[in-house]
Amino acid sequence: MADLDELEAPAPAPPAAEMTAIVADDHEAARGRIREILEEMGFKVVAEVANGELLLDAVERLQPRLVTVDIRMPGLNGLAATQRIKSQYPQMAVFVVTNYPNEHYRRAAEDAGADAFIPKPDAYEGLQGAVAAWKQSL
């Protein structure tokens, strides 16, 4: 039987800074659920915000790898925020997570530069699939 000192240590996990995220939604419960899903997938959620202006400020200060954004928020909406983020940080992943999963909003999210469009009722599976596809593209 091997001595504990002789066993190889498992490889360290990637630094949390590499997998950071910001969650933007005007509903606190939705932010909490999305945060839980992302944390379960290994992300460190570095900020939660309730509108587009706060999102842009947090993105500039914290420069996460991933942003999730709701479409309808007070002030600057999620689509306008997505467009600004992608124009300044094209490498940053932006996933639109919304209660409005119709084709009009899907096209608007694509036009704004969103990397994924996820209906909130399917958030768990949608985020898992979108994150897996995004990681493969890195």
C-alpha cells in the first residue's frame, strides 16, 4: 500500500479569475438562480447588477470572461448593453437570458452580438450548452 506522501496530488483547478462572470437582470430572484447555475459550473460571479448602466460600469471595472444579460431592464436595456460590450470587448462572451424567447428578440440579440440566446425557463440546460460551446471555441 502506498504511503500518502508518495501519492500524486491532483492537478490544481484553473484560477477562478479565468472563469469570472457578471449577471445582469432586474429581478433579484432571476439573478440568484443564474448565479447558482454559473457557480455550479465553476464560474466566480464577480457582480450582480439590475440595469444596463450598472452592467457597463461593472464590465469596465471587472472585465469578466462571461456576461449574462436580460433583455428588459430599466434604463439601458440588455440588447443595447450587449452591443456596447461586444463593440468594446469582442472576446467577452455575452449570453442573453430572457423571458421573451420569440424570434424577434432572438434576431435582435444576434444583431447586438450576443453569443447565446437562452430562454429563462430553460436556463439550466441552456447555460450548460452555451458554456460548453463557448469553452470549445476558446
